[in-house]
Amino acid sequence: MFERTRFRVGLAYTRFVFRANREQVIRWTGAVSGARKALLIMPESSQNAAAVRSVVEYFVKRFSPTNLVVVARPDVATQFTLDRGAQLITLAPTDITTWYLPRRELTQKLKKSTFDIAIDMNLEVKLPSAYLCRASDARIRIGFDKQYAETFYNFQVRPKLTTDFGAACNGLIDCLKMF
């Protein structure tokens, strides 16, 4: 009943928290290929296990395992395996506040590291994942084109088919290979 109100309060809080953060000018030539440490935020639902595995495999190959941090819900985390050295942070329902924001302990855990690139793999706006992407202080924050995306990401990818998660993931990977 109050989900929409809770979401709006969480979104307003997010905008308030990040109001003073100004975006840097980014030279996109080599911006992604020059990134050393990545944060990958997996989708909240386990829509397509093969697509989830292919995304994780691409990022494990692209970044050394010690330079990759993956955030996933426990049920999604069972769909893939990480190489030794890669860090998995689970985002359980108990880690989310009433306003659909991640708890302070989780954001503090992410802020211990510095990230060059952060990628949110959710096709629709999911406030906990989007907030973590923004709170990571990554220079490049990538997400799919969706409502309120400009608050969280400085690079948005618009998939051809928004209903096919596998095709959207392949499109994102192809887009990242260009930079």
C-alpha cells in the first residue's frame, strides 16, 4: 500500500545525499578499458541464469579477480561462481531499510574500496542497487536506461528489447567493448 510513498522518500533522500556531488568531465576514449577496479551489481531477480553467468565471466576475464567486487542477492549469487580473489557481497532483504535503501553497514563496506567503474545490471529501477552504484564513488557509473537513471548513472545503455535480459546483457557487454 505504501510502497510508492516509501520509494519516493528513498529517492528524495538519495537526491539530497548526492546533491553536492558534481560530475566530472570524462574522456570516454579508453575510460572503460583503462579501469582497474570494478563493482558489478547483479540484478535483483534471477531472470536468466545463463545471462548472469556470461556477464560475470566477462568481468572476471576483463578484471583480475582481486579487482572485482560483485554485489548480489543470495538467490542470484548461487547462479554463478567467482574465481578465488573476487569478492562477493550479498544484498539480503535484511540489508535494505524501510525506504528501499541499503543499510549503512553495507555502504560502508563498499566505501572501503575505490572503484573506477560501477555497473548496475537491473533493467528497471531498483533503489538499493542504484544507490550502491552511486555511493560507490566510481568515476564511471553505468546502468540501463530507465526512469530516474540520471540521478544514479553517468552512462546509460538503452537495450533494443527491454524484456529480454540476455539480449540486454550482450548489448551492454558489446557497448563496453567499444570504450
